[in-house]
Amino acid sequence: MVFAGCNNMGGSPGNGNSDTVRILPKAPKPEASSGLAHEGTTLIMTMINRYYDLKNALVATKADKADSAARQLVVMAGILQRYLQADTAHGAALSPYLDTIVSEGRAVSAMKDESCEKQRIFFGHISSALYGLVKNAGLKNAGIFHEYCPMAFNEKGATWLSDETDIKNPYFGKKMLECGEVTDSL
């Protein structure tokens, strides 16, 4: 496990502010694999990249970028849902996670909260659902880190996914940017 302390450091803004989702902005790492076919793994990795856009917007406390990123995540989750309709082995098991990502993503984009506090609540549900999805899809060797902050939500704790081991806490942004720890890697 990698641990990071809790302190006040600045964050960096997320990227992307368009409502258009590029289906394959970057292919999965060559070693990334899952229980799905290559196309399914690619779609999951693309959705995870949209999730990272949302996470980074919350780290930077940029409500407008979080809104845009959440809409793109919802579109990508819908594309993955349609793909999984033909996959009888995985579709039913992964569908509830995608339903949560879609409904909570829509809630994030509906929030008009410059502080991002309300958006962060829905982001917590998205993070839990996405982690469940990637675990149940058998995703591995993808360079994804499951991270945890024990202080989020009045010390109830919350998790998120990251593409790096350095902690950049989306629940506190600049207030406590490095509060958290890595608990798993995929």
C-alpha cells in the first residue's frame, strides 16, 4: 500500500469541456485485459478516461468542467450498455453498475454548485459503481489505482479511481489534496 498524508496543496484542472465523446481517444494499454472481448475492454478503458476527466475537474473544483465530464461519462456508459446487450455472459452482471453510473452522472451534470460539494456526493456513488464494474469485468494490468480517503463525508470515508499512485483527492480538492491512500491496483 502507498500512503499519503493530508495537507494543503494546489491541484491541477481537469481536461476536456466538450459534450462530444470520442469513442476511442486512446486505446487500452497493450497489457490491459478483462473478461470481455478486446472491444469491451477498450470501451471500459475509454469510460474510465471520461471518469478521470470528472475526477480531475472535482480535484480542481471546476463545476463547469465536472458538468461536461459527467455528461461525457454518461454517454460512454450508454455506449458500453449497448455493447453489453449482446454479451449474455457479462451484460446482466455489469448492467446495475452502469445504471448507477448513468443516473449519478446525470445528477452531477444537473447540479449547479460552484463549490462542487453536491457533485462530490454523486461522484462517490459513481466511483463505487465503477470499481464494482471493473472488478466484475475482471479488468487487470490497466494501471488503475483504487484510492481511499477516510476523512471524506464527515469521516465516513470515500473511494475513487486514479491513473496514478500520487493522491489527488477529489472530495476535498485543494483543501486536502493529498489526503488518502492507495488500497488496490488493477
